[in-house]
Amino acid sequence: MTLQTKRLFLREINESHVEDILKIRSNEAINQFVWRNSPKNNYDALQFILTIKERTRNNETFYWGISLKDKHNLIGTICLWNFSKDRKMAEVGYELLPEYHRKEIMSEALAAVLDFAFHKLHLDEIVAMTHQDNESSRQLLLKNDFILEEERRDEGAPENMVFRLKASVRDI
């Protein structure tokens, strides 16, 4: 499933994106705010892509690579995952190469994914977790009407802040 915005294509990732995924997921600036095993080589990136493709087939996730319309290379990713059992809530995750920060790219991608989540999937709520020191991510979420839930914690990563967006806030 491809989504489009004014400047972006959000497309399913595949084996042709191995080098892009390696570049994005092994980027030190991005990884200072996330807990994960970063790919060390093309094989690791390919294994990640194959896992995502399987989870997409099994309706466990929606995962898009982000590219500018005039370029094929991926500059980031965005996903909906960690769905509730009743499929009314999901978590959003995203990452963008640092050279594309502060250009409203992730805000544009997030708006498209939120529209998809609320209008096509009919979700009631989206949750986002971001590291307490990731000021850009916090500002992105607040700009897109997410509310900080100060009393809520990310059990796996206590340094993360939890944000929530209800469909009713987006005038669905």
C-alpha cells in the first residue's frame, strides 16, 4: 500500500531497499534515541526487510519507506504496529536520516499515516513513544495533536515519554 503526499511517496519496503535500510537503521544520530540491534551489513538489513514483509502479510504491521517523489532512495521509515487485540489502537514509529530533519518531511509523512489510520483502518487511538531527550520527536508529536501522558511509562524503556492521539481530536 503506497501513500502519497505533496512531496513524498510512502511505499512498502522490499529487497531493493537493503542499502537504504542499512543506512537508516545503522545511523548513529537516529540510534541514540532508540533501543535496537542495528544492522551491521546488507545481510542484517535484508533479514529485517524480510521480517517486516512477513509481519505486513500477517497484518501485524503497516510499514512504509519514505522517499522524496523525485528520488527512489529511502530517507526514512514510518510504521503502525503493536496493535491492540481489538485493532482499535496502534503505535506509530518513525525515523528519518538527519540530513532531512527540520524540513517538515516527517510531519508530512505522519499526517498521511494518521489519515490512513483513522479513515482507512478506523483506529480510535494512536500511541507514540519517544526518548525524553529527543526534542524534535516530541515537537513533531505535539504539533500533530498528540498529548503527553505524563503518568504513563514505556515499560521496556523508562526514559521514553508516552504520547497519545485519539481519533476524536482529529475531527474524524
